[in-house]
Amino acid sequence: MGWFKRLKEGIQTATKNKKEAPDGLWYHCKECKEAVTMKELRTNFFKCPKCDIHVRIGSHDYFDLLFDGKFEIHFDEILSADPLEFKDVKTYPDRLIAAKKKTSLSDAICVATGKIKKKPIVIAAMDFSFIGGSMGSVVGERISRAIDLAIETRTPFMIISKSGGARMMEASYSLMQMAKTSVKLSQLAKAGIPYFSFLTDPTTGGVTASFAMLGDLNFAEPNALIAFAGPRVVKETIKKDLPEGFQRSEFLLEHGFLDFIVDRSDLKDKLGELLVLFDESGVKQASIAP
Amino acid sequence: MVFLEFEKPLEVLYEKLEKIKQVGADGEIDVTDMVVNLEKRIAKRQKEIFTNLTPWQRVQLSRHPDRPYTLFYINHICKKFTELHGDRKFKDDKAMVGGIGSIDGQTVVIIGQQKGTDTKMRQFRNFGMANPEGYRKALRLMKLAERFGFPVITLIDTPGAFPGIEAEERGQAEAIARNLFEMAQLKVPILSYVIGEGASGGAIGIGLGDRVFMLENTWYSVISPENCSTILWRNWDHKIDAADALKLTANDMFKTGIVDGIVKEPMGGAHTKPEEMCKMLKRHIKKQLNELMEIPTEQLIEQRIDKYANIGVYEQLETKEL
């Protein structure tokens, strides 16, 4: 029994603020309870070296892992407003300020362009640390613009999903982002640009029920929670214990909703391969074939 | 008649009216004047109650046990309606109904969630909570409509897509996502109405219309007030606050521009005069269909995509300060 209780699980700080963190700091794995140094964790793709669990990481961590060096951030000038003047126990603007302070992020998704194994790609990656990775107008708009950018530049598009679902403080606007992102993806599909949906722990609610399930390819990290209704809601509904492994990546693969599961350490190589297979010249040929 | 809590003053008056009518029916005394007077009082009181409904009261009305449901509307609006069953993949979902029929000579495909009218039927209809096969049936019927150029009408009335084990196994999320994706490019007009409850993904899964309208006493949002209260306030007691905060009424949704208009209900709610409600809805549908069917297909799809691509409120910094 420790003296201190861990209040928040997972890594909460954005990578860009964490680079200074001394490599000697310890990370305590919530699965196997083993302690490893931050350096060990980072060099092991943020997977616990002892039990291989994929620790939740942020958009910038993925960008660092995937891009060949440099990448460019887009659309971070688009920020949340408070259209409904929403107030529960806190006001929405207060929640936004707190989230920005805690994470140094501007919202729950970050769009970047760069190259993976010399192949250009547009990536929109979600941050669970920002209000549970919830989808509001900003998430919808940044995805929408990322899709426009992918169409204009004829570049493959990927979304890294990591979300608790809708941003309740934007109520109906939040709900409509499901429609917004889906109609935009229908345009991307029409333009013949490949869309990879990469689902990470956790991907639930309105995000799963829109862009996360609409990939030309859907793939996930191992053991990620992927659901429409979260396990707690399902359990309350059916009043029974849930089967082992329910709503995990392996379960979704088995039931036919994922193309494959990829370990984080293989992700860059796998994407490099896919980008070659879906190369623009190939895409063009496909679109003129009868 | 079932009276909601805020309608209790009316219940007393209605009881009186019944008694007086009974006396009249028994003979001797002429009660005509008394009946007329009392009916006037009822109408006046009803107007008072119904002109200032709170969002939570509207939510309650949207769930009124006597409220007309999808098949009631379909049977009163359509002629020669044939219900079409099954998703051709797994089974027939009883919580989602649909079929083909005629509205004054125009063949249409109508789809909607269906609630049950008594305990047994409520279970049979799974309380209007569709499983993935329901959404897939809806899509199959929309594709049928597309092939033959029939407009699609969807009637939304659900407390949510069903959150069960099998629903998750069969891909509830994928089924809803697929509908959104396919509806975006559907080559025929889609006209959607929230006729009762419009809860979250379960509602929008058939709700991506060229035009979307709400009946006066309905709600449409990302979550029910009860569940919103549980998540944000951490208990069930703030459903009234949540109903206010979510801006989920037809009025609020029209103000934000997310829905295109409001369909009036008879005074006292759709359930007080269901046949009249059907007539009002039919008139509305016919007018909208006439307009939508004039729009060339390419333009229709373009407008639909623009409509949804433009929903969202955000700030945009002039220079990159981050």
C-alpha cells in the first residue's frame, strides 16, 4: 500500500512540454505494477517493457513516432467557442481554460502533415487528455479542413482516434459533428483518396459511430477499448457481467470490424508499406478503371 | 387519458366535464351551457399551461404514453403502405420500421423508429431502441428508394440506439456511421422529422436529411437530460437543469439553425388530437417534397453536404499565436 494514491491514470502531459523530463523519472505501469524509467518507456514506443501494455499517448507523441523528422501543424488557430453558454457544475469556458492549462493543447485533435518513409500523409490525431478527447465543433472543423487539404493535395489521410465521444457542452453541435465528418469523408472517398482509420484506446461513442468506423482500412492498437456504448452503460443495460475481452481490439477484429491490429512498434513500418501500396499512381489508375 | 404532472389542473377540469356530461346523459337537466363553459375554461387553462412550457416539460410531452408513433403517422399519411422487413443480413429489427407507400400519388419510402403502445408491445419494439440490423434495414430501404427515384422520409423517435452486448458485437457504431456516410451521397431527397425523442447517434443514424424538422413538443440532442445529469453532475437529480443546458427543444434547435423549422402541434400536444396532427404533418411533408423534388440531383447532394459541413461554432485566431 503506497502512501500516495494516483489520482489520474496515464500520461497527462503533452510531449512538447515533456521533453525536458529527466530520463531518470519512473513510470509506474498500471497493469503489471512494475516501475520503469521514462527513458525505457519512451525508447519502447511508450509500451511497458515488462508487460507490453500500450500506454495512452498524445497526438504529438504519435507525430514524433511516425513522421520522418519534420512535420507541420495545421488549423490550430481554430478554437472552441461556447455557442450554448453551457453550464453544469462549471461553465464550459472554465473547463476549456482548465483543459488548455493542463495539457498545453488547443483542443482534442491536432492536424499535421509530413512524410512517413518518404510518403506524404495528412494525419489528424486526437488527445484524450483534452476533455476526454471529446468531439465538439473544433474537432469537426479541423477534420473537415484536413480532408479538404488531403483532397487538394491528393494526399492519403489518417485519423488517430482516441475519444470518450461527444462533447456534451456543445450538445447538438457536438452531435452534428458526426454528420459533418461523415459527409466530408464521403467527399474524400469520391475523390479517390485513401482514408486510414487508426483506433486507439479508448475510442467510443459518437467518434466510433462516425469517422472511426469509416476507414477504407480500420486498424487498431492491441487491447484498445473500441465501443459505441461504453462497457459501464452496456453492463447497466443488461445487468450482467460482460464477457472477457468484450469491446477490445481483438474482439472487434474477431467480429469483422477491424482489418488488423498493429503493435505500436510496427506502426511506422506498416504505414510505410500501406502508403506504397496505395500510392497516388495506383489510386489514379483505380479511379479511371471501369 | 394520461395526464402529466404539470397537466394536473386540467385533469380536475376534465373529470368535472365527464361528470356533468354523465348527468346530462342521464336525462332531465339541460347541461349544454355548463359543458360549453367548462370546455372554454379547459381551453383557457390549457393555453396558459402550454404557452410557457419548460424544456423538461417538452421532454415529458415527447415521451407521453399516448403520443402517436411512427406507424400511426405512416398509416394516416400514406395510402397503399406496404411494410418492408429485414436487413437481408441478420434479421428484422422491430424497433425500426419502414416501407413503401403513396402520398397523394407520389411513391415514397418512409422509415422510422417504432415504440410500442402497451407494455407487451413496448418490449416487442425494444422501446424504440434499434439494433445494428435496424440501421442496416433503414439503409437498405434508402438504397431501394435511390434505385427507383423515390424520396425518403424518416421519422425519428428514439431514446437511443440500443446499448446491448449483441448490438456491440454486430457493430452498432459501424451501422450508424455507414448510414451517415451513405446518406451524404444518396441521390434522392431525404426529409427528416423528429416526432418524439431524438437521442444522439440513434437519432442521427436516420436523420441526415436535406431538411430536418422537429414537431413542437420534441427534443433532439447528443444525450438525454437524465444521462447528461449523471455524467456532468454525477447524479440523476439535475435532469431539469440538464434539459435547460442542452438547448434541446424545437425552438432552441431552430434558433441554432441546426433544424430547418418547427411543425406546430395541436394545443395540448400531438396526443390530444392525433388525426389532426397527421393532417398537419402530411401538409408539411407535401410542401417540402414538392420543393425538394425540383432540385437537380447533383445540386441536392452538394447542398446536403454543405449543410452539414457548415455546422459548428468556433473561433478563429487571425495569426498563429500558439
